[in-house]
Amino acid sequence: MKNERAWSGYSVAVSGTQTQEPVDGEQDHAVPGSPAWWAARQERAKPTRRVPVTLERIVAGALELIDRDGLGALSMRNLATELETGTTTLYRHVSGKDEVLVLVADSVLGETMPIRPEQELTWREVLETLARSMRAMLGAHPNLAPLFATAVPVGPNSLRGRELTLHALRERGFDAALAADVHTALAHQVLASVLQEPMNDFRAGGLGPAKGMTLREFYRSLPAGTYPHLVDLADELTSRTATEEFEFGLACLLDGVELRLQKSQTRRPRARSAKSPG
């Protein structure tokens, strides 16, 4: 029997053989030698390249996970899934979740704008710059704020920023005790502001199961005879934004610092009594 050949595109049909009918939409891929066939083959041949797991990737992945899903979502298993690797790989770099959290906390502190010695700022400008920078950093990662409420960070970025700030204060006339106390008070002021910021949603979002009454409306609804000042000041108590409240608290703190600084600078060290020879 004579072989009869029928050419169809890039394929060759030979009598006595059977060809599989292509499924609709897959005809180009089913034709060996066609451009689509070659493209699909090359895609299958490409090896999957895995990004190496480094300590930097672990810290960045943990931060992304916490920012997205919250502090409670961080576990070694979840972090391994986030990085598309296994927990065994993670344990080659860190001892566990607690170490990851320490490294993440120090990493975000590196986002705070440090006070450089060469900057010509007044002491008040130094503290204002530091406070706003710290608040911006924590505001960018609010899920991390509770970490800083449980322990004093002592990683490299934390120590560097603290040293630069204390140096700036000492250079501007702060004695040792005042410089240390003011730095601590400022950190507490910033952290409290960030931790309490969700209360703004509470104020605006309403009270009760139906969320139908705002805090302002609640104050106004109180019996004026029992709570005259709450009723009278309902607008003032609920109209400030989180930033406005922070700036007011910061100004009050720094006004108090100014008084203490003036007081400390007016003190004179006691003169040492001369010792008679002998």
C-alpha cells in the first residue's frame, strides 16, 4: 500500500498511524514544531530558581507578615511559608521566634531619623525631630508597637540612635540626669501616642453593637445635672485628631523640659573647701 502523507501545519500524518485530535483551545500547543509548541517546551524547561534564604530576608519577611496579619501571626511555620522554604532552613539562621522579633524591632528602629552632631538645631528642635521621626516609624508598623512596651530595645540601631540623641542634648547644656530622663520621657510619650491611636476609630466609629452612636453623641446624651462638664465639653473632648493630640502632649512635655533646663543651668556647683596642708 502506498503511503499517503498529508501535511497539516508543522505536523505530518502518515497512513496507518493514528493522530490524537487536539482539544479545543489547545490546537497550537498540540502541533509539534509550531511556535506555540516550542514556547511551551521552553517554559517547561526553565529551572525554578529559588531566592536564597538569608538573615536579611528572614527579617524582611517577618516584618511583612506582622505588618499584614498582626504580631500574633508570626510563627516559624508561618514565616517559612511566607518565604517559601522550610522551618529547618530558618533555624540555620535564627534560634526561634523570639530572636526574629528582636531583629525585626531593631530593623525598624533603623528607619528613625538620627540626630547628627553637625545639625545646627536647638535642643527643642532636636527633641521634636526625634519624637516625630519615632512616631512616623511606629505609625508605619503599628502592629509592632506592643513590642516596644515590653522591653527596652538594645540592638545596634537602638543604641546608635540613643547615643546620638544623648550626645546632642549634652552638647546643648543638659546635665546627665536631665538628658537621660528627658530621652526616656519622650520615648514613653511617643509610644503611648501610637498605642492609643486606635481610640480615634472608637470615637468616630460609634458605640454599642450597632455602632450607631459616636462618643461625642454619647457625652451629649448624658444627664447634664450629673455630668455638666462632659456634656459642655463634648466637642472639645472628641474633636482632636491623633496628630493634634500628640503635638499638644509633645509641646506640654517640652515646655516642662525648658523649665527644668533653666533651673538646672542656674545651679552652681558647690565650691570645694580648701584643705589645709598637713
